[in-house]
Amino acid sequence: MFYPFKQLEWTHISKTEPADTAMSPKITGDLLRQLRQAMKNCKYFAEPIQAYIIPSGDAHQSEYIAPCDCRREFICGFNGSAGTAIVTEQYAAMWTDGRYFLQATQQMDNNWTLMKMGLKETPSQEDWLITVLPENSKVGVDPWIYAADQWKNMSTALTSAGHSLVAVQENLIDAVWTNRPKRPSTQLRTLGLEYTGVSWQDKITALRAKMTERKLSWFVATALDEIAWLFNLRGADIEYNPVFFAYTVVGMNTIRLFIDPNRLSDPALRDHLQLDSPSKPELSIQTFPYELVSSELQAICAALGPKDKMWICDKASCALTQVIPKSHRSPIPYTPLCLAKAVKNATEIQGMKMAHIKDAVALCELFAWLEKEIPKGTVTEISAADKAEEFRSQQKDFVGLSFPTISSVGPNGAIIHYRPLPETNRTLTENEVYLIDSGAQYVDGTTDVTRTVHFGTPSAFEKECFTYVLKGHIAVSAAVFPNGTKGHLLDSFARAALWESGLDYLHGTGHGVGCFLNVHEGPCGISYKTFADEPLEAGMIVSDEPGYYEDGSFGIRLENVVLVVPTKPKYNYRNRGSLTFEPLTLVPIQVKMMDTELLTQKERDWVNDYHRKCREVVGAELERQGRKEALEWLIRESQPIV
Amino acid sequence: MFYPFKQLEWTHISKTEPADTAMSPKITGDLLRQLRQAMKNCKYFAEPIQAYIIPSGDAHQSEYIAPCDCRREFICGFNGSAGTAIVTEQYAAMWTDGRYFLQATQQMDNNWTLMKMGLKETPSQEDWLITVLPENSKVGVDPWIYAADQWKNMSTALTSAGHSLVAVQENLIDAVWTNRPKRPSTQLRTLGLEYTGVSWQDKITALRAKMTERKLSWFVATALDEIAWLFNLRGADIEYNPVFFAYTVVGMNTIRLFIDPNRLSDPALRDHLQLDSPSKPELSIQTFPYELVSSELQAICAALGPKDKMWICDKASCALTQVIPKSHRSPIPYTPLCLAKAVKNATEIQGMKMAHIKDAVALCELFAWLEKEIPKGTVTEISAADKAEEFRSQQKDFVGLSFPTISSVGPNGAIIHYRPLPETNRTLTENEVYLIDSGAQYVDGTTDVTRTVHFGTPSAFEKECFTYVLKGHIAVSAAVFPNGTKGHLLDSFARAALWESGLDYLHGTGHGVGCFLNVHEGPCGISYKTFADEPLEAGMIVSDEPGYYEDGSFGIRLENVVLVVPTKPKYNYRNRGSLTFEPLTLVPIQVKMMDTELLTQKERDWVNDYHRKCREVVGAELERQGRKEALEWLIRESQPIV
């Protein structure tokens, strides 16, 4: 994926891709012929191009994409989350990373060369192009799905070798893709103050205050979750992510929303956005068709004063970025909306808490059910995942899953990005570790929880590893740290116990979580990879999910979603104030998997406090819902350890 | 200082500046008049300049500078380590940070405006220049003491406002500085294999191998410690740093050394460098006067082939960097010499160990002496520091101090960059905490150690804080971490105990230490500020120095120099191997300052193991040297705690 900090943070815990499985390759000979014809077709450009780059991703830097945007998959057959295809007159090559070597080999036919990223002998895209292209070649790319910084790097490399990178406005894959799915345009859901806490009008006002503070006269929003958050709207255009395709440009006195006009006929929506009777002129929303963002932005730029500056995220598409003249462009790593969205208000926090209680109810039910059913030998990874979804769907305001459930038994658990498929589906037994990483979208909040359990007797090594992971989880969750601390400074706390025994895990420890929005959001996170993350602030919500993966044997991960809260330790150095975390996830952690001898008294106290809270809070809700078996399971599983 | 990562890492523990003391300002009216005349004098440039920038620092990015390079101090009177002066036709302004506001106010007369960096209302140098300059102005700077990246930023800002930045080849301060000290040219010391482990010839060969690996044909060395390390030579041109002024340009078949020719008459030196009879033609060193580096580099560049690339550090001076045409320039954050120098070989490690044993002998003597003398009321911060130097100077191969001793009593200890002056000198008593941070250069190694002690009865709060600092020190020193871990990932371990009680310290935890070289060296360190540090490797040597500072009351710091060593924990995940630290500093940590109740059993074991090693290793040396009182002190201070 091309959103750099996402790539850094979540590369190893991406949850969208199927596991390596036996599958037949896509036959691409005809398609490639058509694409190469399009590359020579002067309908699209003044001169033919000698190479065409097909990145993953959409025009909004989305982590998850809609079917109409799966162009790289369409052209080569490989459907992993990360990969870039390049087609020249003679060659077709696809770059992906180590997670996908096997899958890509299976999904691509022999028209394609797999470029194994991370291996020393594999050339970069730039170097490969320079090697294979005839002199003075033109390389095309759709600037809408290529980020401004990607463009700059590629263009510099090609230019220095005598070639050039050209923006091809019409996407050539779309040109050869018959039956390409339409861009989704699902019904929009309006969220009232009882869910959002702040009206979209107040969010606009706050945004403009930030713009004034930074002396900026315009702001261009391209990230879908930021636009959904700003207008207190949700859609279903992309699976798992309650967002909708749109752009927004906000000036000091004007708001322009670019969106499929067909969506605007709904009276509730018109009312919510005050389209017909704006309360104030500066809060009047002008709507434009989605496709007009570029021309309208051009018109805005043409009328800019010499000192007018426009804010745009530096990961926005090259196409939109370049519409803004450089002298008026003020690129930022995170937009003010991204920052504002990350700090949840009291209403959102309350909603997230409610969502997590409901989610815990569903998981207690699942585990109680699994305990009963597993001995029958009929439960599989897929049926367990389905059952989890079924239980969740019974909860109030359930909308859907927040990502595809990772339900994995034994060795499948060691494949970090595993997703069960019929070909890989294992049966849950009393002999193997079971890892389930799952979450849901409720109208009041988003959940993401991982539990690792054993339904028989775990081995001493499994328990030992689980306990180190638990120690790491607690070390982060219970950490006290000064205001202004960045999340990456906490990452090593999660690893210290594993490191001491020579173990580790190769993914970050935590990511931001949206409120009825994307399960992965910036700008904060907890990772050994330092990126330009923002300091943690009270009200931010992140995951705490260390793990350990023993290849070919088992996987362990322990994930709670936690809220950053103020705390008052004994002293208060320089009046900076301190922060810690409060777990929102309230699902018991299996004591059977712990080697409690390895825990310190402090750690045992933490486990007991946590379990008491699970029992009290989730127990009350289970009681209210009359879910007796799950309640019994909860009470049994939350007994104090001594 | 302009060496960015140094600035990040050591801003708060810089040891070169005096404390804020009452001093009279320098009278600068005449000087400024002369400088402004020079700014209009066409002897120096085609057109007059409207502003002149006077940075701190020399042409080699040195942390410590020679008197002839103290130009900013000369023009404005302020002698702190960090600050930039800018003089226009009407104004004179000097930017420095919060450590120096008081000192700068006292040292500068009212011709100068103090620009308090870090305050919101203080404009940046660029913004200030743009505000005060008439249209279309020229701003001059000496490109030899301005780094390439500084130039780029300043130039871009000025150009976008219609001004321009111009390189003034002759330094205008030097032009008005009568009696400017000469550039030092001290006698050079040659180091044999018994100290260096590797001949300079083998270091050149290894450098060329790296150049071949990266396809580079030339390397330009500008950092003085890298040049000293490369040629196994030491000088005394800069106080505390055993370096000498020189440049080096290494090609695949040629070595050019730019150095004061007067230094080359010493037969031992000529022999060491094989100046008269090189063993192989490619190891023949051509010497040139120091001043010719620019013209000679120009000549080399003129003869470059189209694919030839030159390595130069991106912190090198603008002047030298710009001699290399951009297409031939390959800037790097750390040079291969910096990386090679950081990983000490077996001989260097052995030397560092010996140096630390001798240094411990001197400190045991100091503490034994202090215990006897303090009750008399005659020991001051200055006399204690002098005594420490006296004891060190009695040790074999002592060369000098490695930085000015920080010897501080009570509230002075809370001034992190304190250095005792007659005006601030406090008497050591049995009522206040005493902090001494000191180190020396021996021919076999460099030391840097901080101990905090009380000669009476420390308060409960002092003990509590000391114990948190000790816990942090141990957490780093005993940490086990995988190969490939960067030092900044360990920083939070040093703070966790302080954080838990709401405390912290505002400096990094550790810096690299040279071997009979600079006490601060890159590229590795342990800091909350993440910079492009390199992973820790076995053989690297860093300091481990958490602290706590209670303003107006006391300061605590606990510093050992530690060696990165391989270790074998129970498991070995993905065969990555693990590392930990071995303390080289072997001076007892005062048990009286510890609240041992707050220590875990593991921490108590660490203290006891450490003290046993001090007793065994340093005790043997004290015995050998017949230093009986110090030995008694050591034995008493290294008793196990229970």
C-alpha cells in the first residue's frame, strides 16, 4: 500500500489478505495484448508510452479498496494487499513483499515475472525500468492513484536516465476492463449528536480556526474517513470501512463537497447537511459531482491571492496535489482532521465503551459455545468465525465486521495475515492453540480484539510464550508516561519480556482505532518503526497487541483496544501531567495459557483487576441480556489468580 | 551546534559551558561598525551585502572548537556552546536556546537583541531576516562553517522572499578580528598497533572495499575524529578532543591528506605514514597544505568520469560540498569511517577496559580523600574537580581530561550543563548531594563517568529519586535485545521507573564514546529523540546515564560507559542473536543513596554483581599500585546489599 506510515505500521498485521493457498493463475495473455495496444493508442496521449505502472490503491490513500479499484489484481491476478505491476512492450513484472511470494506465484501466469522485494538481487522498479527500457522512453501512470511523493521519486530516477514519467489521465486498465464494477454509491447514514458529540458545523468551525492559526486559507480533504468524520456521515462503499467516495475543499467562507449527486436526494441527508436551508452562509455546503474535484480545485486556485496557502496531505494523489500551484501548496504529513479525529470526545468514548461491552458479550458467547462444540469435532476456523459474526450481529446497532476475521488453529496461527479459506480450514480441537482476531462496526463504535486460547492442555512452551506476550501487553497497558510522549517510545515495553528470552514478533504493537470508522487510523500508534507519529493524548484510542509466532506450530497474540487517560502519579515533574491506558476491550484472558509463576505480583494484580472489571461490566450486560451460559463462562474465566 | 544529531542527542548534557554567572557584557559598538564596513567593502564581493550570518562551529562540524573558531563569541561576547548571530546594517541579533537566556543577557551589550529560541513569539532567523531586510537584499555567510543542509533551507526561504544567500569566501569576522588566535598546529602522536589493533593501511583498504561495494570512486573525510582514527594519529588542536585540523580525500588508488606542512617534519610521523617509502603505490599518501583542500578537490572533480560518485557527509560544510558537482555527489548521514570507528576491535576494547580500571582507581582515591577532607569544610566544587584531575594524572598514559569536569553540590547539581566557576563555587558538606561527571583521555582509551553521592544522610526524597534513576540505569544496562535493535528503542527502559512516579529527565540516556578520541561520537546513542541512528552492534561503546534534577535543590545522574556484547538467552528467534551491555566503568554506586526496599531482587542482584566486579578488578589494581586507603574505601563501598 502506498500510504507510507500505514505501510510501516501495519505491514505485518494487515488483515485483508487470504493465506497462501493453492489457486490457479489468471490467464492474462489477452489482457496484456489489449493493454499494450492502449499504450500505443494516441487517443490517450500525444505519443505512445513504453511502460505503464499499475499501483494498488485508490485515489484516497485507502487501506481497503473497492472492487472497481482492484486494478492491479485485474491485470495480473494477484490479489494480495501490496503490490505494483509494471507492463512494458516486452515484459510484465509485479513487485510484492515476502508475505506474498507463494501466493503471487500461484495467482499469476507465466506472462508475469514476480519481483521479490526485500531480496538483494531484486531490482527496484526504477532500476528495472532503466534496464529494460529503450532510450528516451515514456513511462505512464494514472496520477490519481499515485501519491505526490511516489511521483517525485520515480520521476527523478527516470529523468536522470533520460526517460520521463508521464501522467496518463485516463486509466488504461479501466480502458481494457470490460465489466469493471461500478464505483459504489451506497446509501449514506447520518449520525446525530448522540453518536458524534460534535456537529459537523462545529467541526468546520474548529478546522477554520486551525487554518487561521496556521495562516492557511484553504484545506483539501482526500482521505475518506476524514470526510466521513467531518460531516458526521457514514457509507458502505468499501467493505469493513463505513466510508463513502467524496472529496471536500474547505475555505474560510465556503465548503465544497464532491460526491455522487444521486446520493443527495435523501431528505434526511439534505436536512443533516442543511443543503436547502443553511443556518449561516459560511456553513452552506456547495455540492459538486465527485468527478469535478479537479476542475473545481483548478478554478479555486486560479482565484487565489499571492499569499493564499492551501493545506493538502502529502500522501494525497499526485493528480490533485499538482492542481495546486507549488507556491500555494502547504503539504502536511497529517491533516488537522486526522489529528482532531484521533482524539475522541466524551460522547465518542462513551460509544466506544458501549460497543466494546456488546462486543465482549458476543465473544463470551462465542467462547462458551466453542467449549461445548469443539469436543464434537465439528467446529472449523471458518465456522467459528461465522459464529462470532452471528453473535455480534445480535447486538444492538451492529453494522458489520471491521475487518475479515482472523480465525486460526495451530500452525495457521503463525501466519500473521492468515484468513481462513476452504483450502486451509482447520478443525478446532483440544490439542492446538486457537487464535481469533476479530472486530465489528457498531453505530456507536469500532472494535478489534484478539484472544489466544487452548481448549485442552497447552504445552509448557506455549504457556511460556503466552506469558511473555501477556507481560508485554501489561507493560504497555499499565505504563505511566508523561504528556507529550510519542507512542513509539512505548513499543519496547511490549517486547522486553520476549527479548529477555531471545524471542520477538515482527509487527508493530498498536494502531489507532476509529469510532465507527476505520479500524486502522493515524496519526498515533505504537511501533518500533518510528514514523512521524503524534504524541499520545488523553482521548486517543489505540490497540495494544504484542504477539509471538512459532512458525509451523502456533501463533499467540493478545490484543485490547485501550483508551489514553490522564493519571496522577505521586509527583508531577514540571507540571507536565501523566497519562496511562484504560482497556476498553473487556474479554477475559485465558488463565490456563498463563505460567503464573513467571508473573510478578504487580502483573498478577493487573490480571485480577482486569478480570474483575470484565466480570462486573460485561457480567451485568450478559445478565441484562439473559445470556446465562456466557455469563457462567465469564464468571469462571474471570476468577482471580493467586 | 550545527551537527544535527549531536544537537538532538546532547543538547542537554553538553559539558562545555560555564553556568549562568554574573559577568560583564562585551562592548561591541566598534566591532559592529567595522563589520558593517566590511559588509559594504567590495574587496570581499561584487556587491555589498545587507546581512551577515555568524554561526558557531568550525569547518569540520566539531562539537568542541578551537579559540580561532570562536567567531560568534568574538562578535557578540556570548560564549555558550549554541548560538547564531546575524548582523544587518541596522540590527544585531543572536539566537540561542533556553539554557543560555540569562548568560547571553549578561554577556552581550545593548547593541544586541537576544532571540530566545523555543518561545512562540521568537521569529526564526529566516523570518526575522525577511522582516527587517530591504527588498532584494543579499545575505552573506562563510560557506566553510555553514552546513550544506543549513544553506539549502536558508537559501530557499530567502529566495522565496526575493532575497538571496551569498557565500562570502573570506570570513568577515576574521577580517575585523585583530589578534585572532592562530589555528593550532600541535605535535602529532602516532599510535601503534598495540593501541589501534588495525593499521591505517588496513583501514584504507577496508574503506575502499566499502566504496567498491557502493560503487563510489571517492570519499571525502571532513570530521576531525574520523581523520585521526583513519590514520592512527592524535593531536591536541582542540581542548579535550585529541584531534588535529586536516581533511582527507581517498580515491581507489590515491590518498590525499590536507594538513599544515610544518607538522610533517617529525621523522616518526613520516615513518608512520610511510611518506618517504610507501609500501604500495595505492597506499602512498600525498600531502597538501590544509588550505588547498578546495582547489585540489575541484581538480579531482574536473577529472571525474560521468559515472564517478563521491561520498561526503551531508553535514559537511557547504563550501566543500558544493565543490562536488551535484551529479557526482553521494551525501550520507554517516560516513563509513564513522560506522567503522564506532565498532571497537579487540585491541581497542582491551584498551578501553584498561583505561576504565585506571580511571576507577583515580575515582576511588578521590572519594576516599573526599570522605576525609569534607568534614574540614575546605573542599569546594573546583578543588574536588582539581583533585580528581590530579589523581587521574598519576595514572599511566594519562593525556588530559575528556571534557570539563562537572563538579556540583546541591542546587548546582540541578543545572545539567553546570561547570564550577569561582562565582558559583560551593563547598562540599555533609548536608548536600554531590554530583561529579568527569572523564579523561588515556592513550589506551577515553572515560566518562558520573557518580552522585552524599557524605552525610540523604533525605528520603533524594534516596527515592536516586533509586528510580538506578532502576533506569540497570534496566538499560541489563537489557537483552535482538541484533539490529537501534539504541533509541532502549531509551524508555531508563525512564520507566521515574515515569511511574511522575518524574523524568530532559536529556538523552546515552551517547557513543570514542577510544582515545571524542567523548561524544556517533552514530549510535540512546535517546528519546529518534534520529537516523545505526543499530547497536557488538563492540560499540555507549554511555548509560539517566538522571533526575530537582530545580534549586539537587541533581542526580548515574553514568557508566558500557560495551555492547553478544549474549545467549534461552531461545534464539529466527537466529537473529541477542545483545546486552557490559559495564566498562567500575566505580561503586553509593548504597547509602539507595532505598533498597524499592529495588526488585533482580536489581539487587545486579548491584551486588556489579560491586563484586568493581572489588575484584579495581581492587587488584589498587593493590598493585599500593593505594591502601582507596582500596579500603572500595571494599567498604562494594559490600553486598541484602
